[in-house]
Amino acid sequence: MINPSPARGLKTRTENKHKRREFILACAGDIIAKHGLDALTIARLAKQSNVTIPTVHNLLGRRADILDTLVREAMSDVMRAATDFDPSDAISALEDFIDGLIGLIATNETYYRAAFIAGERINFFEHESADGIVANSRNHARAICAHAIKQGKLLGEIDEKQISLRLFSSQRLARLDWMHGYIDLNTYRKQVLTGMFITLCADASADFKAELLRRLETLS
């Protein structure tokens, strides 16, 4: 019999450790999404994950560490999914943005709902940082507005910073409704795009406004 090499054994142990860590993190998300953030304790998490409390500590740390890890890993996924669009076509860019985001969330709605809930609690979505997730989202919205102004779709009578802020707010308000279970993902999409298209109408040229109104009609 040929004994497995030490390197292969180490690789297997590392992979198993990673899988166990991901399972525990998923269980943490399940607890938060179904029972609320305060329901997450190390003891409850260990029991649901079928591991010991020391194992939870060894793989993910304290409760605060678990929340931080859950939020940062999930939001890294969110930023990749929600920024994969071409800002040069305003309507397509906004549709691609929300479709990319919802497509990701739909892969594990419980996990991502928990991450957003935890993110709100640990102030991950603070507005002051120049390079945080909020600032990045606003910058992407501003890029869409800048292209639309250059193309004559937006008139530039309203400061693009203000428009981009309202575009971001449309998404955030709808996300909060979904996060708390008030709406499903289909309604989330409709609510986001309705708010964004109405925002663009405020500064749109006649032709672009007509196009936006047609899109609003299809949403309703």
C-alpha cells in the first residue's frame, strides 16, 4: 500500500478546515437571518454547526470577528457583482447593476440578508469614508451621470453629485425593505429601477425622458 504524501495530507486538512469554516459562517448567517442579530451567540453557533465552541473560536474568532468576516466577505462578492456594467449607457448600466446584485443575492438569499443586517449593526455602510462601499457605489452612480451628461441625455441643470446620491438612495431604501423581509427580490428590482428612472427624469432631455417613461411603464 502506498501511503499518501505529507503534502497531500496537509492539503486535505486545509481544505476540510476551509469547508468547516465556511459551513460555520453559513450557519451564523442562517441564525441572523431567521432569528435576528442578537440571537447569534458562540454557543448557539457551535451547536447549530455541530462543532465545539473552541473550534468556532479557532476558525473564526470571537462573535465580533464572525460578524466582521461575514460582512466583509459577503460585501466583497456584492461589489464584484454590482459593479460589472458599462456606465456609458445609463439605462442598461442601472439594469445591469441591479440584475447583477440580485443574481448574486439569489444564490443564497439567507446568507446575504444576514450580511446586510450585520453590516448595518457594525456600521459597515458608514458614509464618511472616501473608499468604503458607500463611496464606491456613489462613484459608480456618478460615472453613469457623467456619461449621460456628455451624451446630452441629462441636461446638467441638476448637479450630478445630487443625482448620483438619489440613485444610490433608491437602491438603499429598497434594500432595507428587502433586508427586513417586507418585499421579495422581484419587488426589490422594480422598486430600485423605478426610483432610479424617476430620479433621472428630473434632469433628462426630452428624448431621454420619453425613453425613461417607457421603461417606467414596463415596470408598472
